[in-house]
Amino acid sequence: MNLGAHMSIAGGVHLALQRGKSINCNAVQLFVKSSNQWRAKALSSEEIDLFHEESASFTPGFVIAHTSYLINIASPDPALLKKSADSLLVELERCAVLGISHLVLHPGSHRGAGIDQGIVTIAATMNRLYEKTAGNKTAILLEITAGQGNTIGSTLEELAGIIDLVEDHSRVGVCFDTCHAFAAGYDIRTKKTYNATFRALDDIIGFDYLRAFHLNDSLKEFGSRRDRHAHIGKGEIGIGAFANLMRDKRFLDRPMVLETPKGPDLKEDVENLALLRSLRKVKK
């Protein structure tokens, strides 16, 4: 099981990996630039070398990146769309330099243009970016969303619609966020509903495209369409859902990372990871 957490890049991108190793993570998610700024200082050769030294002990694919929250490649506003595409291009290039194989992206908001148009805009933008980064193997992972407002990606059909329009299928996949999926109406709390949810995912998208998981409980109730993360077992999803996931042999090779609140000593991550690992040992 490749368990870990999202780690801060404060002080340098390589320090995110050091922080993960300090609490025995064998999977780490990080930002490759500031998550709330458009611009970013170029990575120095020293930063790149340090990152490669730290990542050498991680299996390829178990270090994943997450895009800036500002990016919206579904936007009907040409100025924002260009700004978002330019920023995503920088992040793809950074991932390539750092050797990060997967970049998680919130599909974006159609801002009133409609879901169908938003899907077309997302896929067209991804296709243009892939043309510009030919030779770059980094894949964008479309994260399932909670469905608040005009966001796209809260249904498996919407994610499949984007994938179908992306020309290079080797560079697109899905990240399953437990909190977002639960808020969007996908239940994983019982064995029956868990099996139904992942059967639907396999039928509509296919497990080959399921590349990573975000492990978060939910502060809000089932189907709330609200994205509010909680510690494992401390929210509305509950322990049973995570026990189902921890025991599912189909997903042993996927990175699974926490995005739950924590302090600088990472104590909460340690507790959440210990609980998740313990769930693998419980008899069915």
C-alpha cells in the first residue's frame, strides 16, 4: 500500500519529500510552485538536483504533484483561459524536469457556459498543451469534484467525457478523492455501495485511468456537494469506507495521499496514516 500525504514545499520542493520521509510516507503529493500565485521563480539546478536525490528512494509514480488552485481551463473567459493554460504549461514543464509522472488538476468551472462546453474547452486546452510538451510524459489526472457551483467533474460521465476528447490517452487519468466523491453522491460506506461505486467507475472510465487517490473524510453529509475535508473516521464517511479501500487489492499499486488538516509537526498525518494502515489488518 503506497500511503502518504500532501506535503509543504516551504524552503524548497525537495523538502516536501524529506517531510514525507520523516513520518514514513511512501507516497507524497506536493505543489511544484505556489498554489495561490500565478507567477513562480524558475527552479534552480541545485533545487532540481536536490529533488532528484530525495526522490530516488520513492518508486516512480508515488510522488505526484497538484496544480495551483487558480487554474481554470474550463473558463469561457479568453483572458483567464490563457492565463490558466500558461500556468498549467509551466507546471507540466516543472513536473518533467523533476521527474514527476502525474499532475492532479481540478477540471475547472464552466462559469455559466454549460457543462458540455466546459468539457470541450478542458479537452481542447489539454490537447494544445500536450502538443507543446511533446516528449513530456507527465499525465494530467482529472480530480473528481464535489459538484459545488459550476464546477465540472462531479460525475464519472463528465470525467469520461473529457478523457474521450483528449487525443493522447497515455497522458490523462483520474484521481479519486473520497471526500469529493462522497459529496457528489458516490457512496463507499458499505461493502455494497463501495462495490457499486467502483463498478461504475470501471464501466464508465476504466480502472486503467484510475491513477491516484486522495484520502479525506468529509465534514459534510452525503450528497452535500460541499468540499470540506475531515480526518479519517472523524467525518460523515466513517471508518468502514476506508477499510473497504485499504483492503482492495486492485488498488495496491496506486499512490494514496491525505489532504487533511495538520500542524507543522505532522502529528495528524501520523495518526491518520497509522489508522489507515491498521485497517488493512482487520478481518473482513
